[in-house]
Amino acid sequence: MTIDVLPSASFLTRIKSNRIKFGALLLSLFIHLLLLYTPSVSIPKLKKVEKEKSVKVSLLPLPTLTAPAPPKRASAPAKSAGVSTAHVSPEPSPKEAPSAELKTDESTDEGDETASAIAPPPRLPLPEKGQTIYTVYIGENNFEVGRAVHAWEIGERTYKLTIEIDTTGIARVVNRNRYIYSSEGKITAEGFRPDRYVYQEIHQDRGYKFSADFDWENMLVRTTDFVSHVRQYELEDNTHDFATTNYQLSAMRPQSENIELNLIRLDKLEKNNFENMGEEIIEAAGTSFKTIHMRKKTDNPAERRELWLAPDLNYLPIKILWSDKDYVYVQLISQMENTLPQ
């Protein structure tokens, strides 16, 4: 008797599993054969999308211009008369940023004149405002006859200087006189340059006046004397009046060399050559001053002019001597008020 026996569930499961494995094996074999005998195809690689980079911008320093005025901006090189085009060098690396220079082929006279006009003045022996007081003696025996006050005002480029001499003591009782020397003008790189000078004598019963106007543009000087006579002279460089001569010598700071100045007088323009006589100690106002003695070269005893300048006081005059046809006068410093520049 034939008995049909049905396969168990586990047996059927194994059969199915074997079938699946066998199918997978055939499929794998087919794919490998296909890859071996099929022409290769290159697939382009995809570029990675880079993240947006942040850009740092650094400003190079502005070029230093040496020309009088900045050039106009131009997109292309342009030719201009008298001015050479600036050479363009390769762009510097971030480590090097040299400054560019704009050069001109020729300098202008206007620039030279401007530089001359703004040239710094010398260190003047005087502050902006002040005065010194001197005792006035007559003769070599130091007989006191008066008092002299030197007062000044110094601006940025201008000055005003006044010297007033009054008789004092017995001399004032006998003969009351007053002498005024006033000068005003400009301060240049060479020192004081007078524009107008006025000398006045004021006596008990009369008065005199002398004036001089300096025309530096036309190099002329016009004088008006005591009786209103007008004269005109050719003006020379380094010409001074009686008031500025004292302080011009101080501004020039004499050491060992001689100094030549032109001096305007009542009736002429004369050359004054001051020679350095060396160091001297001057006693004044209870103090010993080391000074440099400057003396005008002259054979005429009526035209003596001497100054003693103190280097320690910015070459301020300590003693001043001058003469006329009758007497010798001496001014000796007795009081100083705000006399040294800051």
C-alpha cells in the first residue's frame, strides 16, 4: 500500500531558501559577466561646492605727494607740458606698500618766493613785550644826567621799538630835555627791517623832528629833517636806524667775526663796521655781566659807537656808548623787566 507523505514545513522552508540562494548566485554571475564584457563608461566626477569665502579688503597707504598741488585723476596716461608722468610700478605685495612720489621736472619761482616769505626769523633777543631801563651818564667820569627806557612790542612778523631818554637830577633842573627814538617795521630771516623811523627832540621852548621812510620794494629811503627838507637815498641791504642797531647786533649774536651794518643818519647813509673787541666784565645794577664788546671802526671821535652784549642774557645790551661833537654818552643797564624771551 502506497502511502503519500506530505513534506514537513521545515523541509519546504529549506527548499525555498536554497532556491533563493541559487537565483542570487545566477544573478551575481550575470552581472559580473556583463561588467567584464561591456565597454567602460567614465562618469564625470561632481565638483564639491565650496562654501562662500569671506574676502578681506585692506587699504594701502595713500601716496605721499611732493608736488605743490595734487594731480587730477585720470583714467589713462596723459601728456602735459613741464610735468613728467609718474612711473607705475607693479602692485606691491601685502607686506610691502611703498609710498609713491610725484615729481615735477621744473620748480617754480613762486614756490621759492613763498619759501623765502615764510622763512623763520632769527631768535630775537627780546620777548613779545617788555622794557629795560638804563642810567644815562655824560663824559668818562660817569656823571649821571638822565634815564633811558627801551620798550618794545614784538608781533609774529612785526616789531615796534621805542627809546626815550629824559634828563634827571640836576641836569633836569638846568635843562629839561627829552629824546625819543621810535622804529617800527618787519622781522625777516635776517632780523629787524625798519619801515619807518622817527627821532624827536623835545626841549623846554622848542622841538625838532626827523623821520625816515624805507621803501624796500624800490630800494629807496626818504628822509625829512628838522626844517622839513626832504632827501632821498638809494637803500642798501642791512640798513638800520639808531634804535634797531642795538638789537640787530644782538640778533646776529656776534662771536669772533666783525659785523657790518648801514646806518641812516640825519643827512646821509653811512656804513658802520663793528669789530669784536673780545670779552669784558661790566659791573651794573650790583651784578657782574660777562659781555662781548663791539666797537664801530672810526677815526672821528664825534662818531663813536660801542655796545657791550651779554651772551647769558641772549646778547642783550648791558652798556651802550655813543658820542656827538660835544660829549660822550653812556647808557648802563639798571633795571630789566620781562627782558628774556620765553
